[in-house]
Amino acid sequence: MGGGTTAAIAGPVPISRDGRCERAHLSSPPSARSQRILAELTRYVLAHPRGADTLDGVLSWWLPANLAQIALPAEVEAAIQELIARGLIERRWLPSGQVLYAAVTAPPAG
């Protein structure tokens, strides 16, 4: 054969509903930092039920400064996806196409 190389495919790559690869999330348990990010985002949402921000806003305002400085956007996105799955936050699209993440508010009683 020629001197070229071929890449081995390990099997299908799991894809989430939003089209992102989930292999990293399936291959290893959440890190301590990822668990802390999830806990801090949960705490923020419960303390600020009217909160809504873009991913950049979540990184800047929803996390303590020391964690925001080291958190990877992919880790924060994974935590957001978990909170969406748990029904604590929802994704809202602005006319500009930007995505806001907002606390889910309970419908008014009555």
C-alpha cells in the first residue's frame, strides 16, 4: 500500500439534540470542577429566579470569580445542558440569534 495514513474510527460518536459531540461526557465521570460548576449554577438559579444571560454572561455573573477564571466554556455548557434536562433553566433565542439561558419560572397559580 501507499505511504498514506488512515484514521481508525472507534465507532459512532454520540450526538446530543443540539448537534454537539458527547463522547467526552460519556467516557469519563464528571471532574470535581465540573461538579462545582453545576452546583454553583444551580445555586445561582435558585437565588435569582429571574436571571437570564448568554453563555458569556453565565461565565461572568453566575459563577464565583475564582471559578469563572478557570472554567472552560465547554464545562459550563455541559452544566447548562444538565440544568436544562433537570428543568431548572431553559434556552431562549433572541431576534439577533443569540441564546439566553434563563431560570424556568413556575406558571402563575390560578
